[in-house]
Amino acid sequence: MNCRSEVLEVSVEGRQVDEAMLALLHTILLHRSTGKFHYKKEGTYSIGTVGTQDIDCDYIDFSFVRVSSDELDRVIRKAVGEFKDAMGNGTDGMGQISLEFYQKKKSRWPFSDECIPWEVWSIKVNVVNLANEQERQICREKVGEKLGEKVINIVEVINQHEYLPKMPTQSEVDNVFDTSLKDVQPYLYKITFQITDTLGTSKTTWFCAY
Amino acid sequence: MMDSDLSPQDKKDLDKFIKFFALKTVQVIVQARLGEKVCTRSLSSPTGSDWFNLAIKDIPEVTHEAKKALSGQLPGIGRSMCVEISLKTSEGDSMELETWCLEMNEKCDKDIKVSYTVYNRLSLLLKSLLAITRVTPAYKLSRKQGHDYVILYRIYFGEVQLTGLGEGFQTVRVGVVGTPIGTITLSCAYRTNLAFMSTRQFERTAPIMGIIIDHFVERPFGNMGHMRPCNYRAPGEDEGAYNGVEDSQEVCTTSFSTSPPSQLYCSRLSYQPPVLVGAADFCHPSTLNAANPHQVTTQMGIPGKEGGVPQQVPVQPCHGAQAEHGRVSSCPPADHVPATPSSSGEGAETLSRSIEVKGVSPCDVLETTFTRKVGAFVNKPGTQVTTASLDLPFAAFAPRAYDLEENDPMVQPPESPATSSPLQGSLHSQGSGESGGPAQDDFVMVDFKPAFSKDDLLPMDLGTFYREFQNPPQLASLTIDVSSQSMAEDLDSLPEKLAVYEKNIDEFDAFVDTLQ
């Protein structure tokens, strides 16, 4: 099985990084999260309900829908916050944040479990500095339009209905889904990012696993 | 693939899935155009009433309209279900903004499993619909509806009609789901040309075929005919309970099997009595102002974190249910409408949005543009006041080129008729007693509302002041009364004047000395 890889690129102002990343990551996770599984006897299971909520951006003329899960939101915000800190506040730069969905494959002792990615979303971010309020205003709208296009791109890919892990048995569910949250169950994922410094073009990679 | 190749149970389940998918699609679209943020809660345990494992509330009126449109039929090949979103101004002009189409084509997927794969993909498609409905341009317009315009919806069944979207409309595909009887596609065609035209051009011809919903119900905006407002709120919703709970209740599919060959089937569910699910928070649509039915106040409820009505979780309908190989059980879907807790919370605000020309902030520039377009509704053919932005598709989303103001005749009125010299121009003035003049009538100005013009103290607003004083009379000292003097008389009086000046030359010299 080949891992599917999608790349999205956006150019934003420094203060828009958080919201732009949240919008795209949450849009992807909305499609890659299910309700909580409840296993019963005879191999059946029921699925909980996923709620959604609208989020308005403050620095971008854009609204997006995310899964109603404060826990999940906290995790994503933390990752995005670290990414933004790594990018530096208000400086030009380029970075990439990746959301990788993977499955665990149990290995026999002494080998550790293998993580096999099946879908990777990479969001390349180009941070620009703007000189005046007029440019910022234009940027608000432009970035909003761009994010709308990216949402459409995401939906196009998702609806190609390519590989998805099989629904696991109860013993295997933790190899496919992140069952740590109380209200929703996203596929196992990890977020990583790397920053490219325009000055020294040095790449620094942080690995952030969830 | 022939329908006969599908087992009766599969066919029954598939029909049910398609029916409730269509109903939920309509709910998602209309709720996204209510003008408020939507918020529903995730529930770790299934309630048996949330189709496709998504918390999508059912507004009874919308469900009723959708069922009426379907009239017992299902979207199928050649039978599309469409939700049309329009904008209607308080002056009665309307414009179609977008049309969402749920269609089916003949491409079949024989091998797909109905109760598992199709169901999950329909769930995914609904999530995509939730995302896409926030991205099309009508979303921003709907968030700002209120005083000057409202968003309406119409559901119809049959042939897709896109002619009302104007030229150059764009299409976005939300997604497709293959089934054994055809491929379900969901897409949206949206208008890109937002320039208003005269109402005559928007007279709609009756559709050629299909079931048309025609509601002659009293509406705050007058005869809206078959359109329903997206911010209309039925009485009784304040209590938090929806009216019109269906008598026939069905529980939706929530249980699946993980047994490898039977992984694709769901277990049989029993009929469940109606249950109250009060856990979902919902931003209430706006209410009508009873005092003035033509004034719609948009209420924006900030969703509270806790629902007002405690959730009553029913007995799990899957207990004792057994997955059967080769059979898909009947899973009657939930059709009742859960009670809605009041979600006003402490943060509820009432916003009265009136579109006025208030300033140059980007949000208001949209509104500014809109007001001018409304002004252009004056039933005068020919030259209308237009700005450069009106020619742009989706002017609201075009770059805010601030030369808009430079090109805008409402901000920079056209100059007075060209004259050969300023002097002659003054000779043709209307006189000092009159203000204004023909210059201000060179263009049609309707409802000119200059920025920050609201003034309750003075009887004159800024617009009136501007119009009256933009052509002030010439100074008397610059006015030459031609009728009383001629060139010859000027020349005759010169020697006398020179004699006087020579007589007083000492005084003039002394004056010049003081200046040095």
C-alpha cells in the first residue's frame, strides 16, 4: 500500500499563521474522525456521534468547520502554536507542517511497533511581512479566498475514496484510531513540522507526536 | 446493474440511506445560510437518531419542505433534488446566489457494500458538505443578512435549473458516492456576477418540469412566493422544542460488525420510541420583530457549552442484535426532531444589521457596494451609477483597490460642465442666491448615505449639506457685472484715476518704504 501524499501551499502574514493552519488541519481531521466506537458482543460495534462547530477567524476573512471536541482542538492548537513559535513572530520565513495518518503494525519482541503512514498532508507556509494596514486588509481577503480553495482541494482528495484502513476489531482499534479522546475518534495521526530560515536556509525539524 | 441484482434488504436500506441523506443535505445547506454559526455537540454514545453518525439538527420546517418536494420519491437518475439559495432585498429585488444539486448518474458500483461502505461514504460526503457550504460566496452574504436583505431557499425536485445564476457561474463538486444503483453526486453551482439588474430581468420562467414548491404563506418581506427565508423562525422554537415531531419514528443505523466477512453489514435494530436529545447546542435562527414584520432582527446566539436540556440516552438499540452473514437488517431511520436547548447563554447578542455606507473598512466596503447596487434598482434604464467594482465578478471578494473611491462618482462627483475660462464659468453661475445647480443633477443619486452621516441633532444630514454647498456662489469681488460697464468707459476713467494716484504719490512711496 502506497502512502497518499497531498501538498497544500499558502502564503500568509505572521499573525494569520495560527488560524490558517487550524482551518486546514481541522478540515482534514473533520473528515478523518469518527464517533467513538463501542464494541459489543458478537463482534458488533456502534459508533458515536460527531458534532461540528463553525469557527470564525479573527485575522482572516474566513470561517471553517471543525469537529466539536475541545480535547482535539487543544492538541491541534498546541501543535500549531509550536509551529508558529518555531517560525518566529513576524519574520519572513517558510515552513511546512505535516499531518500524517498512520497505522500501527504490531511487531514481535524485541522489535517495536511499526508506524505505517497511509496518508500525509503537507501544508507549506510562506510567511510574509506587510508594510501597512491597507496591505493587511487585502491580505485578509486574499488569504480567505485561498483557504477556501484549499478546503475545496482537501474535499476533492477525500472524496476520491482511496485507501482507508479497515475497521478494526476491538483488540486492534488502537492500531488504527486514536482512542485517547473522550468524544471523538480520529485516525491515528502525528504532526510534524520543519522550518526553513531564509537567512541561513538551514532546516530544523521538530518532531511532534500525538 | 439491474436493481434486481440487489437484494431486497440492500435495496431497502439503500433507499433509506438516500432518503435521509437527501434530508440531511437540505438541513446542512439551509442551516449554513441561516446567518449564524452552527454548533452541535459530539456524543460518545450513539443516540440512535443521528443519521450518518453526525450531529445535524433537523429544523422541522426544512424537513417538511424537503419531504414535500420529494413527495415520496427519491433522488435518482434524471430526478435531482436541488436547493436554491437566493437573496432578496427589502425593496423586493431578488437574485439567485447558488444551487446545490443532489443527482444520480448511471454509473453503478456493483461490488460496493451498501450498509457499510455506502453509509460511511455518505457520512463523509455530509462532512464535505459542511465544509464547502462555508466556502462558497453566499456564506459571507448570509452571515450579514438582516435589515436590507434576507437569504431565501427553495427546494425542488426534477430537472436542475441554473439559468438564474447569470453568466459565468462556477461549479464546485462536493463529492460522489458510488452505489449499486447509480453514483450519487453532490455539487454546487454559484453565481459569480453579483451586479444587480432590474427586476424585470429577474422574472423567472416556470420550470419546464419537476415538482415546484409553492408556498403562499404570509412573509415579512411580502410575497416571497415559493421561497422560504433562511432566517425564518417558526413560533414555538423559543421553548426549545421543535414542533411537528413525526409520528413515525425510525432509528438510524448505528451498529456495525467487525467480523471479517460480515464486517460490512449492520445489525438489526428495533423500533425505538421518540427520545429527547437535548445535548446538541444550536444557534437559533433569527426571530421576526412582531412590531414590524418587515424588520428582521438577526439574533446571533453564542452557543453555550452546556445544553439546557439534559440528554436522555435511550436504551441502546443494538443490544441483542445479531449481525447476520449475507443479510442487511432493516434499520429504520430516526425521523423525529430532538428537542433543542436554549443556546443563548450569557453571550447572546442581538445584532441589527443594516447595510449602510459607513466607511471604508473592508466589511463595510462590501456593504457600501451593496447599497449602491440597491440604489441602482431605481427603475431607470440606461446610465446608472456604477462603480468599477460592479463590473467585477464577486466584487465583494475582489481586492479592495482603494481607487474605487477615485472612480466612484458618489464620492467624487463629476465636474461642472467644461468652460473655456474660469471667468466665463462664473458668468454662467446661477447667482449667489442659489445653491447647488445643474452640476449636482448630472447623475442619479439615490439613497446617498455618506460615511458617518447619521445625525439626529441637526435637521440636515451630511449628504444634504454636501449637495447644497458643493456649488457655492462666486464671490462678489470676482463677479463682473458686464451690463453696467463697457470697455470704453473703463478707458475713459483711466486718466482721472492716474491723476489721483500722482497727487498722492508721496503717500504711496511712504507705504512702500514701510514694507521694505
